[in-house]
Amino acid sequence: MAFTPLNALNSFIAVARRRSFAAAARDLGVSTSALSQSVRQLEARLGVTLLTRTSRTVALTEAGQRLLENAGPAVEQALESLRTVTARPGEVTGRVRLSVPSVAVPLVVARLLPRFIERYPKVEVEVQVENRFVNIVAEGLDAGIRLTEAIERDMVQVRLTAPGRFVVAAAPSYLARRGTPQKPPDLLQHDCICIRTSTSGARYAWELERGRKTWRVPVQGPITTNDAELMRLVALAGAGLVYTFESLIADELARGSLRLVLEQYAAAVPGLFLYFPSRSQVSPAFRAFVDLARELATASKPRA
């Protein structure tokens, strides 16, 4: 039976995950032409087309998607074994790859990573910051961070933050100029800093609640973004109302540079969670990462 070289399979997986020959070539340290030839040889060996190429994009065929999902984790595990074979007894080496939303960066990731690298200096951590929903299995990632309602039921979940609220806030200068909304429908008469969802591309309707009643308000405004930090900055400048995770603006609320409005309608959320497949082969590096995440989450719990 014909033998399919592991390096050709690894080349395909790199291109499939990055959706780009140029980006994958940089990751692997090879030329784009060499990488393209390697993938074409694999396609010829298998007798199927794995990638659909245009002048600007690379997309997976159905066969390519199946190969990525089935072979990707196994190849990553093999490469992980090669990386760890030279480690001294008890030394943790390897790589951890994560997908996180921008909201998790200041709340969790920026606090967790320095502690982890200090404790495990031989481990590499790659963090992809993006707000779209990511198939962490297909894209070869170890784990993701999301709000629990966005996580599939068959995933293991590790709590990273306490429960929180999504709140509406504004600078005093904006409220002095435009007034303060009293009920959720009042938001339709205000300049709101709109949120563009990375998954559908549509504007996000702000979700509010009180008791059992809920509202989804299709707010409008002159500024639309998917970056939480930009929302905070333009809200501070008085450009409009902002809808955000309360912890992200805790300092501004304490100083009075932002003020809560419609607080009685703030939407409660269980918090941010690390998640990963329940049937995955957990590497020593990722196991160490999960253990530290649990440790820091426990240490940050408020004492009764």
C-alpha cells in the first residue's frame, strides 16, 4: 500500500487550519511553493481534492474537512511526543493552543499567562484572540474560553471567573447631554456603541432582563465594533452608551468616569469558562495549564 509521508500530512493540516498557504509556510519555515507542492502530492497520492484554491482564498473540500478532523489531533499528538522526548524527568514541555474572546484577555488571560510561563518555562502558549465561535477540534486547539451558554454540552468546563453581569453604562458628559434611559425601550432613542458579531456579521441586540421578563433591543448608533477595549474608550469619551461585562469597567465605575444606567435590568451570566473536548488526549502541558487555571480561579473566589 502506498505510504503517505507524515510531513505532507502536516503540511496540509497547517494550511487547512490557517486557510492560507503563505501563513502556513511562515509557521512551518518553508517556502509557499514547497508547501503547495507538498499538499498537491498528498492530494495526488490520495486521489482526492482536499483544498479549493482561488487567487485569494483557500477552502476545505468535504474530504479535506474529514481529514482535518480525523488526522489533526493525531498528528498534533505525535508532534507533541517529539517535543517532549528530550525533557528531563518531571519537566513539563510542549505547547498549549487557545481560542479566547477579547473580553477574556484582561479578565483572565493576562493574569494567567505570566504565572503559567513562570512555573513552566519550557511550555509554549499560543493564544488566538477572536470573538467568532471556533471549532477547537477542527482547528487543532487545546481549549477555548467562552461564556458557558456558548459551549457545547459534550465539553469539559472549568470555571475561570465568578458570575457577573452585562451592564449598560455611559460617561457623565453623555448623560448630561442626552439624558438617562429609564426603561429598555428608551435605548432606541440614544446613541449606542453597537457590537458587530464576528459569527454572523450582524449587529448584536442588547439583552436585558428583570425577573422573568427579557428584552432584546436592536440598538443603533454612530459607532460599531467588536472590540471591547475600543467600546470602553469611546464610552469614556462620551460618544454613547456601552453594553459590556461589568468587570471590564469596574475601575471606571469606581472612579465615576462611567456610570451605570438601567442597572435593575442588567443581564446576569454564569461567568467565563475554559472548555475542551471530554474525549481528548490531554497533554502534560495542557494538564498543567488546566490545573493552574483551577488554582487561580479558586484563589480569586471572594471569601464569605
